Amino acid sequence: MRVSPWGRVVAISALLVVGGAIALAVGALASTKELVATYPVTGSLEGLAFDLADGDIVIVGGGRRDTVEVRRSERYAFGHRAGTTRRVDGATFRVRSRCPTTLLGPCDVGYRVIVPDNLGLDIRTSSGNVSLRGYRGSARVTTGDGGIDIAGYCGNSLEARAGGGAITLQASCAPLRMTLRTGTGPIRAVMPPGR
């Protein structure tokens, strides 16, 4: 069977595209790195603010401890690390993290934060998931498509808003003020007797 010149061009182009895709996949796998960093946040703080885009965060209640402990895990390829800034603004410790816009390889950032009682939270993600475990204090949590999962919560004020994710709440005490809102996801709240 004789192949036309045009058929040869199409076959060679297809081989180049497939070969390039395989080379990129192998390069991404070979260059993927994982980092984990843990650091304390000390000083007189009144609140924590995390703006994480598509990063996930888990908040763990720390009881009467004096310091905040932050554990940051990151996975990236081709040297494209997430851009992260952290600073103290007034009495609020702020963290902002964004993965670069790239089609090559993974970029994932996640946080696990141990928070003392009565330290206010303001957490924002676009598609990242937010979990609160045994946290005692006032919190405002906003996600786009990410889910919000809260267990063992006790505090004065809770505001949880999800654009498209689910909200699950199991409270250990009835907050004085609570707002739960989602655009398209379900809401499931289990509350103890109280106000």
C-alpha cells in the first residue's frame, strides 16, 4: 500500500505530538518534588487569615496553648513552586498562597494549622477544601467550589459560605450567631440544644 505525501506528514506530526506529550509527562514525573515545612507563629495575635486559592487547609483546635503551629506541604514540578507570602498585619497573621498558571506538572499546597482557643479565623479558597476540627472561636470561611467540613466547633460566631461545595457542621455548643450558605451544594448541620 502506497502512502501519499500528505499522509506521511500527518503520521509524522502525530508521532511528534505523542512523543512530546510522553516526554513532558516523564519530565513532570522526574522533576516532581515534595516539601514540608513547620513553623510556629508567636506574639500577641487576635486573628489568622488564609487566602489559598485552590489549596486545602485543616484547622485543629489547640486549646490553651500560646502559639500557632503551621505545617505547610507543597508538591510541584519543573521548579514551578507556589508563590506564598506571610506577614503580620496589625494583630492578624496573614498567609496568601497561589500556584503559578502552568499546564506542565502538578502544583499543590496544603496547610494544617493548630490554633489556640479564641483566635479568630478568616479563611478563603476558590476550589480548596476547608476543615475545622475541635476549633473554639469565631470563624469566617468562604470557598468557591471547595467543601467546608466542621466538627467539634464551639464559638460565638460562625459564617460558612460555599459557592458550589457542600457544608457539613457538627457543633459541640450552639453559637450565638451562625450563617451557613451554599450556592449548589448540600448543607448538613447537627447542633446541640441551645439558642
